[in-house]
Amino acid sequence: MPQPLPATVVPLARLAMYLLAAQVLPLSAVAGEVCRFGGTTDYDGRVAISSSARSRTLDGSTTVDVTARFTATPTPFVHITYLEEEISTWTSGRLQTLAVNNRYLVDGHIVRQQWDAFDRRADHFEAYRLQGKTLDDFSRKHAGFVRHWGPDAFGQPWIQDYQSGSPERRADLDLPIAPGSAELRPPLALAFYWTRRMPRDGQTVTVVLPGFKRNKSIDLAISDAGPSSDGGQRWRTSVRHPALRTDQASSADAWVSNDGYLLQLAFTVRSHDRTASGVIRQEGCSQTADTSDAPGR
């Protein structure tokens, strides 16, 4: 069976960065935004991404929900699909909870599906996981969550059912919070939300890598790469991590418009045996307004 393509779904070197949240508070969303992106990568890759951000006036929290769909043909006649959703909640720019649904299929057959949730504690994020190798196995272990098993359910709300699925406590997946570290950012929220809110002179951030048992975070120095053609901002970063090649850095660039919209992401990822590049471009953004209480996803 072919190995998964490294880092071709999202910029900033995918790094198998998967995320989560045991519970997400209900939202009283008075305003929000949905942006859609499309792109291409090596190996006949196609990327479709939806990013939404909603704010809750009651407590000032924000929820960022990013879904990514990636298909590619790494070898002739073999088609792979990655599906990944990252839901993060924030208060005053501080990460509170993280939730990630990660799925991997080869020629339409399920290889891996898992739902991880992390909840912030004083010095770490406490991790939980739901997973199963087959539908029968999953039904026995997580009957209260089984309706989310099928790949067709990807992108539908699932956080509200997470506890009823009896998630497994996974201390080996806990994410540490190092004293004095830069504020934490999960990869999809960093790429599709926080790049728009970067200080003008750049920033160093600590990217958490949910699902990793070792090397669970990486510090990224994001620097000003000069103005873009429309007068906006261009950001650049490079990545070295044991999951990738360490003798040559992977890299990512982000273009943000002068009115604060993410326009494009370009990346080159170097793994131990492959190199993959891609470009993801914005296809449109729309504002939303909703004054009702909506259940957390």
C-alpha cells in the first residue's frame, strides 16, 4: 500500500497536525465569515478548503472551523483521499480547545479515521480519542458516536456527540504547554485565520501537532517577505521537523490583501523520500450574521 503523501493538504507542512476539543461552548454568533479556497499540488493533487470564524459576544470567544479535502494519485491507478477538520476555540487570542477529525482513504476504502479532542489545563492540553479499524469494531466501542463513522458524514457537526461515544483518555497524546513559550497555534487555524492577524513585523509562534506522540510542537518564525502586488502583505516561514527532512527546510508563503483577506498560500514540503509543492487560492468570502444560540460543533 502506498505511503500517504506528506504535507500536501495544507501549507506550513501538514506534519500530520491533527486537532480537537472535548466540548465546544454554544455560540451566540452575532457575526461571522466563511471563506472558500481551492488549489492544486504535485501528484495530480486537488485541494478544497472551507474556513469559518464565528464570535460569541457573551464571553468574547471565537470558534474557527476549517475543513480540508485532498485527493491525489501518488502512483498510477492508486487514488488517495485525505479529509481533515480542525475546530479551535479562542478567548483573547488564547487557544482553549481543539478538535480534529482526520480520515484517510485509498481507492475509496477506509484506512484510518479518528476524532481527537484536547482541552486546556494549566500546563498541558488533555487528549481524548475515538477511533476504530472497522465499522463493527467502532460500533462495539463507540455506539453513541457511530452515525459519524461514514466518510459521507465528514464536515457535519460532531462535537455535540463526542462524549456519548465514550472517548478514550490518551495521556500519550497530551500537548504540553512550555513555560514562556509563544502563544500556541494549531496548523489550520494558523494558515487560514491567524495569518490575517499577524503583527506587521512578523511573529514567532508555537504550532502544536495534535496526534503526535513525540516532537509535539514546533516553533515557527513567520517573517515579512515584502508587499504583495496589490499592496497587501506577504508572509514566509520555513519548517524543520523530524517528520520531514531536516537537512533541507520545507517552506510556506501566505499572501494577505490590504483589507485583511487571505488570498493565497504556496508551499513546498520535503519528506524523507518525496518533495511536494502546491498552491491554494481564495475563491471567495462571505459575511454571516446570526443572533440565535447555535449548538457548538
